[in-house]
Amino acid sequence: MIKRVKTIFAILLVALASSLLCSQSFAADKVYRLKLAHSWPTDFPIFGDAIKNMADMAEKMSNGRIKIRIDSKNKHKAPFGIFDFVKSGQYDMGHSGSYYWKGKVPNTLFFTSMPFGMTAEEQYAWFYYGGGFELMQKVYAPHNIVSFPGGNTGNQMGGWFRKEIKSIDDLKGLKMRIPGFAGEILAKVGAKPTNIPAGELFTALEKGTIDALEWVGPSLDLRMGFHKIAPYYYTGWHEPGSELQFMVNKKKWDSFPDDIREILRVAMRAAAYDMYAQSYHESAENWAKMKTEYPNIKVKTFPQAVLQAMKDANDELISEMAKKDPLAKEIIESQQAYLKKVRAWTKISDQSYYESMEKLK
Ligand code: CA
């Protein structure tokens, strides 16, 4: 009798162990097939590279358990539809620019780059250690989206103009492609801002739909050919460190096991930082090329009075936004306080270093 009970017990134990092993190996073998939609044309350099990097890293780090299918705007036909795709779950992931959604959710505009705001390094410090990431989730969570930094372009150039901008009057009535908060500023000083997706920029400029545009900087602008039509190339003020974004459908994100979430988080973060390095490299390469191969480009800085008028418009608009919405106020106060603190350090570290070097033979 005792022997039989022992045998039954042993059989049960083996059955239990094997079922446990089985369920574990089932979890470890599960393949997560995710679909990602982005705002850029197929094989778009730098931005597209960051997405592919992220997907490759996630697949390798997960030993093939994460497979991400990437659809460009050529496939899904909606470069500015990424927010809705991810929110609804039509796509699991997205890659785009947070400030593209300001018409839907005004507080999304704070998480790309703010005019007269932080540079890439300063903003990364804010995102990861200064409360920026948490504020971004506060804006996105009600829309069923988790948003992550998705690659920085570095300081952007102020754009391409057909004519020289000598005073603020030259901006009045000017039709310019310029997204984000900078667009609001230009509207306030009398220009006509609009946003147009990357793939349609050259045609819009060529056809005269717009008189001027900003895109990124030498890393991506030269290959677009804008200089052929608008040779005045202004230095930046409006996007001192533009961060793209990865988005993940929140319901999906919350359903992933810890290891899958962690692999994706690390892959997105590494790909974002790598894009910043690549952007810096490509900017330097193309800037060097520009001087020799594109002699017709006239590099300019906006006159002091024009910059001041835009800064005044910026300050007025920012304080209006803060008054209207408590979350906007919280983000603005966080960014302004952080900028003040971090800039004091940038000045004594980087700026002092550049100035010292300039004076040496
Ligand atoms: Ca831009």
C-alpha cells in the first residue's frame, strides 16, 4: 500500500515538474511579432537607421523572441497618422516626432525640442534624470501610449530661405514649413507656418506652396536639394536638440513579460543615443562638403532684432499656455527650472572650453 502511494506520488511529482518546465519553455519560446509604423519615407537615412538598429538589437538580445516589422509612410500612407495607429493598436509601435501631435494633444509639443530651450545633452539629462520622461508619460498615458526618446538630431539649422531676412517685416506673410512651438512663434510675428511631411518638402518649395522651410541640418538637408531653390541657410534658434520618439501601445507594453519590456527599453535607448552620434557625424561630414561642393549656399544668422522679436513672442505664448492648462504649467516650469540649472553648468564646462580653445594659436 505504502509502496503504491509512493509510486503515485512520484508519478505526480514528475508530471508536475514536467508541466512546469513545459510552461517555462513555452514562455521563453513565445515570439513577439510587433508592427511598427514610422513617419519617414522607405530607407530614410539616419531616422530610418535608428529604427532598424532598434529592431535588430531587440531581435538579437531576445534571441529571436522579438521580431519587429517596420512599415514606412510609403506603405501605410499616413506620415502624420502614427499617433492614432499606436493609440488604437493598429500598430504596436511607432517612430515619429512628438511635436507633430500638437493639434491633437497640445502638451505633446514639449517633448521634441523647444525654441530657445535645451540642447541635446541638456535635454537627455532632463529626460532621464530631471523628470522629463515621467512628464512625457503623464501626457501620453491617457492616450494608451508609452513614449520614449527616439534619437536626437542635435542642434538644427534655422532653415532655407529664398531671400535674406533683414528685419522682422521680412517674415510677415512668409509661408514657411516649420512644425512644433516654433510654428506658433512664427504665426505670432506674422508669418504663415505650416507642417509638411519630409517626403513632400522639395516639391512644396519648388511649386511655391511654401516660401521657406526648415528640415534638420546638413546631416539630412543637402541630399534634399533645398539649396537649389532657397540658398539662404540660417543658423538655428528653434530646435536646439530635437528628440524623435518611439511609441508603444500601452496595453501591449503592459502585457509584455519583464524581460521583453527591458530588452525593448534598452534597444530604444541605445538606438536613440546612437542616432545622436550618427547625426553629429553626418552633420560634420556634410558641413565640410558644403563649403567646397555647394558654394552658392549663403550661411546666415538671423539679425539680433529678429531673434529678440521671436524670443518675446515665445515668452508670451509660453506664459499663455501655462495659464490655460495645469499640466502644461507643470511641464513648462520643469523645463525652465532645469534649463536654468543645466545651462549654468554648460557655460562653465563646454562654453568656457570652446572660448579658451578659440584664443589659442
Ligand atoms: Ca526641424
